[in-house]
Amino acid sequence: MTPIRIETTLSIVKPDGFKKRLIGKIIQKYEESGLTLAAIQRFDLTRAKAEGFYSVHKERPFFPSLIEFMTSGPVVVMAWRGEGAIDKVREINGATDPKKAAPGTIRALWGESIQNNIVHGSDGSGTSKFEVSYFFPDLR
Ligand code: IDP
Ligand code: MG
């Protein structure tokens, strides 16, 4: 039997998702997948906070625009916990580009562009640890 791996991963409802009032629908999708909410908070990200979060992308051409976008309105940051939580959240979110995202995923349903794609999800166990503690340093 494969051992059960309980993970905690970070999801963000980005400013486009917040403006479209999708918070409830997004939470419902994660809950229906069996994941459990471990932390949630609304933030108005400062430029510095957004830049630190996306620092792996700082040399990419889209970085300035991404920071503009992420600071354009409130976000809702959540930690979700459960078996295989990292992959589950990324599956529910769908591919980065909404046009390439599988039908029924959050990005396919509501995303408008490769940048304005409604949600974030951590991409691995290293990044999830960094990202969860970046927003929820006291979570255990
Ligand atoms: P991910 O969110 O699916 O993990 P990443 O490649 O890590 O995708 O990119 C982080 C975020 O940067 C994306 O979710 C999206 O908002 C934005 N982004 C990624 N690639 C592009 C691009 O080519 N043009 C504009 N924005 C992009
Ligand atoms: Mg990523």
C-alpha cells in the first residue's frame, strides 16, 4: 500500500477571482475534493509582498505586469490540507493558460488570459512549504 501523504498547499484567489465573486465557488470545489481548509485570509498585497511571493519569476518578461495584476485588488489566500493536496489543487485549478485548461477546471471556467487566470496553486512540496509560511508563518 502506498503511504498516505498529508500535504498542506497554498491557493490564492487572485484579484480577478475576487472581483468576479468566485471565492465561494472555488472553496466549494476544493472542499468537494476532500481537502480541508487550514487557513484563510484576505490581503491587499503590497508590491513588495507580491514580488517576494513571485520572486522565482523576477527575470521573466511578464513579471512587472504580473505584479501590477496581483496588487490591483484584494486576494484571498488559503492553505488547504489533505492527501496529495498539492496535485489536487493544481488539478482543480487547471493549466496556467485557461485556453489549455481541462473542461470544468477553475481556470477553464472563469480565466480570461494566461495572466488573469483566477487562482494560484503551489507547484511542489518545496514551494508549498515556502508559500504557506510566507503567508501563514504560525500555521502548524
Ligand atoms: P502557475 O500559476 O500555473 O504555476 P507559473 O508559470 O508559475 O504558472 O506563472 C505564475 C503566474 O504568472 C501565472 O499563474 C500567471 O498569472 C502568470 N503568467 C505565467 N506565464 C505568463 C505569461 O506568459 N504571460 C503573462 N502572465 C503569465
Ligand atoms: Mg507556478
